[in-house]
Amino acid sequence: MQMVLLTALGVGGATVFGAILGFIFKKISHAFSDIVLSFAAGVMLSAAVFGLIVPALEYEGGVRGLIITIVGIFAGAICLNLIDKLVPHLHKLAGNDFEKHNNHGLSKVLLFVTAIAIHNFPEGIAAGVGFGTGNNHQAILIAAGIALQNIPEGMVIIGPMLATGVKPRRTFLIALLTGLIEVVGTLIGYFAVTIASAILPFALAFAGGTMLYVISDEMIPETHAHGSQRGATYALLVGFCVMMAFDVLLG
């Protein structure tokens, strides 16, 4: 349990660390942020496949395991898609523009925080669910991949928040809140599969599906929106291969 708690704090703290870097380097170029975020997306993609989806397949095995895994992946993606449609929030676009989602009458800051929470909460669940397999090494790799992604994410949210007129202190508190959301998600994911181990293969696949959705729906489009798509593509491949190499060499 101590390892799970430390991991949860590390995953959430990575967002805060990224936010601190965002304050230091306020003028981060789109090209740089796209490359770093793409690398992190590749790491997350590898963690989702080898740390969550493959173990879900192996846990049950056979056709039953395949069906459970496929259903879990789509359930995770559909769940995030529904949240994306129903919960008022903002999606960051190029520059300091935002795409509105059912947000009439709510403050831009609240909507922006909600968007980050939609992203971070399932990532936290994925980190926590990983410990349900009993393979702490694999679970830590999953959490490390998510934490690595949180650093550039924490960096890139600072500029838009400051640009909308949010005071630096409040901006940092918001970043801290988004990190705490991920800590809560990690603990919920861990306790869910600990209490009901029968749901483990579905939970693994569900978490993998949420990560695949975030990568495809948010991270890749964001990194391909500013003219650096070729470099972003190769950065994703490098991130994927680095995480895969860690999984093989340290496994």
C-alpha cells in the first residue's frame, strides 16, 4: 500500500512539477512542446498496450479473455467520450484559443480545470489498476509513463491560464488540484481491483481504453496542430520504443 501511495503522489506530483517548469519557461515554442508531448504520448501508448491491454488478455486467456479485453477497451473509450460530450469543459486549441463543450454560463477557468480533470482522472485509475496484477514492476512502469506525460502537460497549461488573466498563485493552485485529482484516481483504481479481483481483466482493458482515447482524441491532434507533425510522429515512435525497451530489459 505504501508503494501505491508513493506512486500516486509521484504521478500527481509530476503535473505540479511540469507546472513549475511552465512558470519558469513561459514562452515554450509549439515545436518543442509538440515533440515532448508526442514522446510522452508514445510512452503512454506503450504503457497502455504492454502494461494494461496485454495483461488483460493473458489474465483470462482464450476467446473469453479476448472478448473481455475488447469490451473493456471500448467501454473505457465510450465512457470518456460520454464524459467529453456531457460535462461542460474547454479543449485547448492552437495558441490561446479554446473549443467550447456545453459550457454556457460557467467561468473559463472552471471549464479548463474540468477538461484537465477529465484527462487526469482516468490516467490515475490506470496507474492504480496496474497494481492489481500483482506485478509491481509493471505497475510502476505504467505509472512512470503517465507521470512522464504529466510533466509536459503541466508545462503547457500554465501559459493559457495566465493569458486568460488568472493570477499566478491561483494558476499554481489549479495545477495542484489537477495533480490531486490524479492521486485520487490512482487510489480508486487500486482499491477497486483489490476489493473485487474478478473485475481485474475488465478493469485493465477499461483503463487501457481510456488511455488510448486520450492519446488519439487529445494528445495526437494537439501535437499535429502547429506544423510539427513529422517530428511529433517520430517522437511518438521513439517514446513507444523507449518504454517497450524498458519493459523488456527490466522485466
